Amino acid sequence: MIFDDIDRRLLVELQEEGRITNVELAQRVGLTAPPCLRRVRALEERGAIRGYHAELDPVTLGFTITVFAMVSLKSQSEEALRAFEDQMAEHPEVRECHMLNGEIDFIVKIVSRDLGSFQQFLTGKLTSTQNVASVKTSLVIRSSKVKPGVPIG
């Protein structure tokens, strides 16, 4: 897809502040409101904008544990890979699941209320998932940068 300078500026602004009004967005990128809205809708239709969401603070909401689990599977057939992805999609504590190239098949981001609930998820759901050969976990101590989206420009 080809994006012009105005498209890129719209994407930058919306990625930074998804709740911005159309009028304010138009002013920031140098358009009037109607063409700004048309461009944003076109970006949505083209799939450049997948959705809008609120960024929540996990600790404030009682989710004090974030863990990255490196998962190796016994089989890497396409069917086995998709089955694992489907199973991870069913668990609300799994916030991200990425298939990797190399020694580890998947990295899974897990958010839990506390260490006990994470341990229950790990032993009761993740390690017992069909086709899982091994799981190595790393507990997040702190996060210095969490920046969703892409570096547009």
C-alpha cells in the first residue's frame, strides 16, 4: 500500500492519541474536518487502522505479574502450530502469542493477578497443552518502554 504524507501524519496522530476528535485531528494535519474523516475511514477500510482501544494499567487493575514464556513444541507441523495458537487464543491471561524462528517455537506474554494465579495457569493450562515439549519463563521485573504500534516516521 502507498501512503502519502497526510496519511502518515494521520496515522502518527491516531497512534499517539486514538481519542482525538476529528476536528482536532484535521487541524493537526492541515485539513478540514470532512476530508480528514474520509481519509481516516479510507485508512480503516484499507486495513492500516485495525481498531481503537484504551491502554489500561495492569497494576492499577490488580494484575501484578507479567511473564514471557518461551514455548517449544514436539511437532512443528502447520496443524500443530495452528492448534497451539488456537489454544492460546482461548486464555484471557495470554495477551500476546508470537511464533518465532529458531530454537523456540513461540513466545507468549502472560498477565496474571499474582504469582499463585500465574503458577496455576502455567501448570494447569500452558504446560499441559497438547504438543508442548518445554516451557521456559521469565518474570518481568520492570518495563522501561512499552510502545504499541509501529514507528511510522
